Amino acid sequence: MSEMILQVNHLSKSFGKHEVLKDIDFTVNKGDVISVIGASGSGKSTLLRCINLLETPTSGEILYHGTNVADRKVKAHEYRSHVGMVFQSFNLFNNMTVLQNCMIGQVKVLRRSKAEAKEKALYFLEKVGMLPYINAKPRQISGGQKQRVAIARALAMDPEVLLFDEPTSALDPEMVGEVLTVMQNLAQEGMTMLVVTHEMAFARDVSNRVVFMANGVICEQGSPEDVFGNPQRQETKDFLTRFRNA
């Protein structure tokens, strides 16, 4: 039985009168690679932002090893060092080099020495193929390279889970592959990942579980073989048909 890392219970999120997430339940176990798919506006990114405490859930629980992190007493920055996030817009510091971007969180949040933070940053920058660019500023590198730096920065924090919020949607088509390759390698190494994505091939071929969302609810979830090969809900069938015909 895999160790449960995250458990989401009856999670709801409203912005004013608009209910974006409705009674969401699911779990993330150690080693899971879960792809969350669905049309734009279905609540996928909001779900990820709630799990990372960038949004405060309206109701429900987010349990991290049994502790409800949605409780106001939990220090969000400490929790986020265990549950990292990679954003679609990279969120790098433009005034810092690639290396500095990968060091600052380690020094500020984890209280690592600069020497230790540098060693860790160099290790992960090499892992994502960005070692030659450590002295570059974000404006000097491509979108795909920026996203690889963002992944290295997240990994340098030694997270237990990595959340990806549409990590390829801001990239030119020729750069998508380089980021997906890095993510595929992480999955093969056993990294626990929750990925909001429009990349159906990744969801089908790399995930061990696929979650399909529509209108703020989880309509269907299961193995990629089940969800892609034998969808049960009409909404899922319609969504996948649109994608195949796109």
C-alpha cells in the first residue's frame, strides 16, 4: 500500500457568488503521477492553487500527512517547501541569474548556507540541462529554458510533491518537448507529481492516474487506460473527442 501524502476532502472554493470548485475529493500517494485534464475554466488551476495555499479554500480539508494545512495556524511557506509548484509563467526573478534564482528559496526558507544551496542548485540545473546558463538572466534565455530553470528551482527545495500548473501552455510548440522530457524523466525517477495539463499524450503515457474535471467537479478519474480508452461519462467522451479532432 502506497503512503498517502495528500488527501483532499470536500474541498470547495468560491470567488464571491461564483463557485469554482465544488466538493472535491481525491488523494495523492507517494510516487503518483496524476494528470488533471479538462476544458479551460473547469477549476483545474484553482484546485492546484488551493493545494499550494495560494488560494484559501472556502470549505473542506487539505491533509498533508494527516495534518489539515488549510488551517490558518499552518505556516504556508513551510508547507510549500514540501509541496512545490511550477507555474505556467515561470515566475523567475528577472534581476537574478539562473543560479541565484535556484538558490534564494533554499537560503531564505530552508536556511541553507550559500555553499550548500549552490551545490544543490548546480546539481538540479545540470539535471534539467541548464548548467551552461547559470550566469544568464531570465531575459537572455528561451521560454523552454526558463521553465526548466523553474523546475530545477522547485526541485532544489527537496519537495515531496511537485505541482505543475499547465507548465507548457506559455511555450512555443518547439519548446514544449524539452520541458515534457524533463517531467517524464522525473516521473520515471519516482517523483510524486500533480500536473494540470493540456498535453494529452503526457497524460496518457506518463501518468498512472488521470483526473477529468468539468464545471468545478471531478467528473471521472482512473487509470489512463480507463479514462482515455473507456470513458464512462458523456462529458469525458465529449472532451476527448474535441481533443482528438483539434
